[in-house]
Amino acid sequence: MLPRKNLRSFRAGALLLLSATLLSACGGSASSSAIPTQGVERTALSVGLGYIPGVQFSPFYLAQQSGAYEAAGLDVTLQNQIDPDLISLVGSGAVDIALADGTSVIPAVWSGIPIRYITTIYGVLPNVVIARADAGITTPSDLAGRAVGTPGQYGSGYLTLLGILRDAGLEESDIELELYPDFGQAQALIGGQVDAVTGYANNDLLIAEAAGLDLSVFYASAAAPFAGPGLISSPETISAKREAIRAFIRVTLDAMEQIAANPQLGLDAAAAVVPEVVADAETSARSLAVMKATIAVWSGEVQKARGLGAIDREGWAVSNSFLGSVSDQGGNPSVTVDDLIDESLLP
């Protein structure tokens, strides 16, 4: 059993890191409804999208390529950087908007970084614990005494594991935690080196299923309903570019609706940015599966009731409390939900 380390940053730079063999798209496409503005001064927005370009960013690619951002009076620059860097860059105003998850936002605000979560992109946290049912693991309580692989003792995957264990009446000390900092835990599960792993429903789970394993899948628990990746900005930037950010959100959510209705549209947009992910028919087929699995986690119960982008205030309150309970620093009791989110920019 590896000793528990301090949860020193909670920042999940790997949250959006999907395996290159599964990221895909199939050619470019544009929306006929977007008519670029001519001769109109547009508001510049810099947008950070995580670490590796891929299918999960297809709504942004589609809105950019179709001219929808331009038609909304925006000059959007998309860039990729790891999550902790984006948190700091957004807080300082160097980047206007970025994609980040709740496990990054909460500790950042605790430490005084001025950011707000302004739109939900993933209504269902894509993190899961994937276990070998053929090893007798059918419920979370069966994880007791088993080897569980994860990239590290940080971020949304690790915290999702802690929440699932808590619901089962278990602690981290009740399992044998194995670390895979190179994110090779899915292959370790397939090879039988571990009995269960943390991963993503739209990536690692597909890899394990493709290997023909008999699996049990445990989703994020009620104890830790962390928000999935969503858009963040700083209060200062929001004040300076409120209408532009509001337009960006509206156009991006519209692109998500288009892709949900036609997954191929998202793959086409991603292929224009990452052409190598459609190297052959097998890769394209896997990529389509990733696209569909990604669409499936855009809408949780809150988004189904109130529309894409809606923010779950109650979930944020519970997550803030849970994160404080597992943090060696005890969190920051003065931070409230209103310090974490800003719903005023939603359509």
C-alpha cells in the first residue's frame, strides 16, 4: 500500500487528457446558419481548452470553423494548455475563458485565485472507477483489499475514487493503491496487474470494453458530485467582456446541440484540427464511439431539466464540503457557492 500524500493542489491536469488512439474526427463541416459579419469590429477572446487537441473539443472547433463565433461579433483564439496553468492564466487575465473541472476550481478559489465557473460543458463527471467483474468485483464494497490503479493522488479521478469508497464505508487504506503517472492504468487493468482503475467513461472504459473484459463500472458518488469540465473566467474579465462572453457561451452551446443531433458533425470539425485521428477505418470507428460517449456526458439531470450549460448549485455546495473534508488543509470555510460559480452569463 502506498502512503497517502497531501492533496496539495487538487488540480486535474489530466482530466481532459484522452488517449491519442481514441481521439478522432472525419473531415470539416460548417453550419449554413452562421453568416460572418463583414467590416464589424469584433471582441477578441482567448480560450484555453486543456492539454491535447481532440474530439472532446469539437463544439469549439465547429463554432470556429462554421463562422458562428465571427457572426456573433467575436474574434476567438483557441489554445491548449494543462489545467493548472489555465487556472492561473484565467485568474491573472492572461486568458479570457478556459475549460476546467470542479476539482480544480474549488481549491483555486480557496487559495484566492479569482475565477468563476460560468457554464457546464460536462453535466456528468466523466470520471469512473472501472473494475473487473470477472475478479468478483460487482459493488464498490468489493474493492476492499483489491489493487486499484490511478495516475496519482490528485485530481477528479482520485477524488471520485475517494467518494465511491466513502459511500461503501471504505477508506483509501482499505485498498492497495497503485500509481500510473503515465496514465497507463487502463492497460494495467487489461493485463491483470490491477483489479480496478480510475478513468473516463468516454475513454478508458471504451478501451477496456474493446478488450472484451467483463466489467463493473462505478460512477461519481452522491458524496462527491463534482462538476465536470466547464467554462471558467475571472470576475474582472467578465466585467470587461460580459456580452462577448455571453455570446461565446450561447454559440458554443448551440454547437453542442448540433453535434448531439449529428455526431458526425463533431467528428468532421475535429478532423480539421487533428487529421491524424482518422488514419484508418478502425481508428475512425473508435473515434465515433468516443464522440458518442462524450455527447452522452454533456447532459446530467440538471441539464436535462434546464438545458445544456446549466449549473448545479446544490452539487457545488456538496462538492465544496466534501473536498474540504478530505483535504489535509481542511478547505476554506469562508468560500461559498457564490464564490465558485456565476450563472449570470447563461442563455
